[in-house]
Amino acid sequence: MLTSNEVRRIGDPLRRRSLYLRFEHPTIERETRILEKRTAGTHPELHGQLAGFAQALRGYTLEKPPSIAEMLDLAEALNILGAHEIRADLRDVLLP
């Protein structure tokens, strides 16, 4: 099994012998459920906001769209900050 984040090109001989399965990012509803299961102790409203925020960021032409793991890290950071929702004043914390 080979995985690729498409940073480097896979050689033609290997590509001819490969089967490709592309996994897209989950829907907002599915990502919300994933965040609910993986982030114990955070407010339930935050899960939907994080999933929507990730989906909105993925709509832009970014070098690398945010992954679910990065949204889990963001949920943890917001929990440490004591934030119960995504607010505009947290912009400097959220965007980097």
C-alpha cells in the first residue's frame, strides 16, 4: 500500500501498476461527529463551528487545506483558552 499527499510525483512504472483511491474531506455533518467523538470535554456547539470553519477554509485555494487532525488541535487550543465558540477576536489564534 502506498500513500501520497501528491507532493512528489510517483514514477510512471509504479503508477501503471497502481490502483488509486482518492479520499475527499468529509461532509460537515460527518466531521462534526468525528470531532464530537475525538474531543471529550469541549462544548457541543463548538464541534459544528469547527467543522464549518474547516469546510470554509477548504473552499479557498490554500497550499494545504486543513485536515481533521488540525481541527482536533484547534479544538484543544480553544479548550485550553476557555473559548466555547469561534469568535472574531480569536482570529490571530485560529488562522496560523
